[in-house]
Amino acid sequence: MKYLFTILYFFVVTSLFSQTSFHFEIPTKKQLDSLKTELETIFMKDQTFRRIYIEAEKKLGKDSDAYEYFWEVVEAQDKILEKEVTNIIDTYGWLGISQIGRLANTALWGVLQHGSITSKEKYASLLKNSVLKKESQSIHYARLIDRMLINSNKAQLYGTQINYDNEEPVFYEISQPEFVDKRRKKIGLSTIKEYAKSRKIEWTITQKKRNK
């Protein structure tokens, strides 16, 4: 019964993120070169403020009006970058690493991570297809899905989201954690135990390979 629930849960989640039909243009080599440069610039803008937010918090004060304004600026920029990225995806699809390089490809995911839930849901299936073709990184798809679920107060599927608010880091709730490696393997991720170790978390839940 638990295994059946896992399958149904995964099917429902996947279905929610794969209902949009797309029709794309095929970019020329010149267009790809231009898109590569544009996306790398977008990613720089996406990351710049986030690289200094800790310093900003220390200098401005976590509860200050200045620090609140700092994040208002970031959020306003996020909306602009989201529009730029979604326009690219709507036109050309989810551009792969072999087309635009790893950094520009990462920009597509990075901006969506900071974008609206609507955009995440709309384009998740495109990212998954790109991952299955080895044209995008598995961890990006897993993080996109897990963040959507956590933000919707649901259990994550792949175990990529960690709560650092306590003294010791812990995973946010994982759906049927005894089967998490099965889900991770399907999209090319390492085991949850290896991932947990890299984040200094002890993983003790035995993984099951089949329904018993």
C-alpha cells in the first residue's frame, strides 16, 4: 500500500508539472551564441546581490528598513530576470548544455528557482526532459521540484531541501523516505546517504528496492 501511494503521489506531482504544450523555434548558431552571452549576463545579475546578502545583513541589520529595502530590490530584479528567461524558453525551449554551455544552461534553472510558482510549474517538464537527455543537471530538476513541494507545505521527493534553522541541519520532510534512492536514481542523482554525508547529516533510513 505504501509503495502504491508513492507511485500515485509521484504521478500526481509529475502530471501537475507537465500539462503545457509548447512549440519552439530552432535557433541558429548565431542566435545560440547571442543567447549564451545574454543568459550568462542574466545569471550574473541573479547572483550578484545574493553573494553579498550576508555582508548586507551584518552591516545593515537583519531587522532594519535598509535590509528590507535590499531584498525589495532583489525581488524586483528577480521579476525582470524571470520575464527575460521565460521569454527565451517560450521561444526556443529549454536550451541544453551542448547548445549554450553549462553556465548559461544553469541560468535558466537559477532564475526559475527565484521566480514564481507559476513559472516553476509551467517549465518543470521541459527541464526534466533536458535532464533525461543529459543536457541539464539532475540536481537542478530535483531542487526545482522539491522547492515547489516544500513551498506548498508538501513532502519533498528527492531530499534536496535542508533546514538550517536549528543547531544541526536536517532534511525537510521527504515523502516515503525509504524509496528516495529509487526516485533519485531515475534522474541520475547519487544516493541520499552520499548527499546527506556531503551536508554533514547522518542518514539512517534503510532503502527498499521493491514492494514487499
